[in-house]
Amino acid sequence: MPARAIFIVLALLSILHVYIGMRLVPAIDPGPLGVALAVIMLAVSTLLMPAGLLSVRFKRWRWADQLAWAGMLTMGFFSSLLVLTLGRDLGLLALGMAGAASSAIVRGTAMAVPLVALGVTLVGLVNARRVARVVDVDVPIAGLPAALHGYSIVQISDVHVGPTIKRGYLNAIVTKVNALKPDAIAITGDLVDGSVHRLRTHTEPLARLSARDGTFFVTGNHEYYSGANEWIAEMRRLGLTVLMNQHVVCERGDAALMIAGVTDFTAHHFDESHRSNPRAAAAGAPDHVTVRILLAHQPRSAPAAADAGFHLQLSGHTHGGQFFPWNLFVPLQQPFTAGLNRMRELWVYTSRGTGYWGPPKRFGAPSEITRVRLVAA
């Protein structure tokens, strides 16, 4: 991160922390010692968040991982603290206009804000760090051959192996996926946050993934932040099939199903040769293929997938918002936030993600391992 960008981030964080302090501390009236402690805590919070994000630069430092944890936990707490402070101010404004804003309400709400923010952060931490639950989704396909009824694809997405997600976390996911005994496994991008050199040991459990028709991987935007070509080679080394605007055909008796995959929607910004192209991914499919499935990291690949004649698209990227209020902003960029949705003749399933990005916090958007089953419409 350039020095100018770091300065801008620090300046913005300082302003927001000053706002929180001025709105809460005087209302609580904790005395001189309490004020001093509040100022110290707000100053530490201001510095810890960018330090946590930059901890990767200190990877040779013994405490780099601990710094990342401290910074990310602080980020999660600050996010809730800021939202609740804004919500409190709006509530007090409404009460003031109604003539009902007593001093007891002002002080009580000021004390409640950090306590609620802490509670939400702790619950969010537990939700983020537990092994993702299995979500079963049946997708009705018109004219589905009997031989393909019940065909299962287990999807994991947005694990974000990196500063706070390591080998043990991914290993538990792999064990749970294998226990489902799927026909195929799909990894729909944003698997990593960091280089192959730094994270190779932590992604090794992927070599244990086992499914009858194989494990398929498509790139997400974070692979391009982390050296996409190196990660593509590493996924292949681990035995995964990387689909870059390509497809494979899986057969059951005289019925055939196509699993295609595209590069991330924004891949061309990093490498023009990686431009996402659902139509190219479907090109050359045999005539006897009756079901077309596309793996695409971002839901906004859906219009092109529908034009290319796909029946189902499996995506991630959104994390379902991960925690309030960020779920409210997802529709500004993506057509779908989470779950099974329809776009013309195309079904789109958007995973809430199997890991998390940034703060180890999930609130109102639980992580998931998705078992998709094809059923006759």
C-alpha cells in the first residue's frame, strides 16, 4: 500500500474514531481515568486496523500472525461500533424531535453501544471460526435424464486462506466435504489471500478432496491479487482441474452433464488473456450433453451465462454480506446476494462463502458448504 494511501486511511479512521469518542464518552461521563482509557483505546484501534492489513509485509516477524489477528478483530469491533453509534444518533434525533430524549436515555444508550458491539463481535467470531454447516439445495432441471437425477455437486467458495485462516481450518472443511461423497466438487474462487510461497503449506489439504468426477476450481478476484498464474499451477499440482473458460463432460450411462468454468469477471484487468467468457467455456460441447453447469466466481456473470445456454451457475464472492450492514451494499454491484435465484432460464446459486475475508466475523450470514442436487423439474 503506497504511503499516500496509508495516510488517507489513517486520516479517515482518525476522524471516525474521534466522532465515536465525542458521541459516546461525554454521554457516559466515566471520569478522568475513564476518559483517558477511552482515548487510548480509540487511538490503539485507529492504528491496529491498518497494521493488521499490512501484517503480511512483516511475515518474517515472529508476531506477524498475532498482529493480523489483533487488527482484524479490531476491524470487526469498530465496524459494529460505528454502525451502532450512527444508529444511536439517528434514534436520539428522532426522540429529540418528539421531546422524549431524557438524560437517562442518552447515557444508557451510550453505555449500551460498546457492549452490544462487543457482543456482536464475539458471536460473529464464533460463527466465523466454526466449520461451515452443510446447506442442501435442490435445483429443478427441465428434462433432466433419470440417470442424472440426484447428481450432487459440493461447492466451497471464498475460503480466503491467509492471515487468520490456516491449514487446520481448511483441513476441517476438506474432511467435511469428503464425508458428503459428492459426484463432483466445485471451488468457486477466492480460495487464498497471499502468495503460493507463503501459503503452500496451508492449502495442501486440498489434495485430499475426493469426488467421482473430480474437483474443479475457478479463479476469483483475490487469486489475481495473489498471483493467479502461480496459484493456477499450484491447484493443478494438488490434483484439481482448473477451468479457464473451459468445460469437462461427465457421463452417467447414456446421459451427459457439462461442468464448465470461467475466470473471474474482472480477470481481464489483470491479464487480458484471462478475460471471462461463458460462451467460450461452453464451445464444442457434445450434442448429447443435456445439462450445462457453469462455475463463475461472481454472480454478475449470470447474464452472459444465460445467453450461453447454461442451466445452472454456481457463484460466491458476496459472502452474503458477511455481517450487517454490508449485506445492504451487495446489490449495488451484484444481481444476487445469496441463495438460489432465477435469471431467465438460468438458475444461479450464490454461496455465502465457506470462510471469511478480513474480520473473523459472521453475523446474519452464516458460512456454508453447499450440496447442490439436480432434480427433475
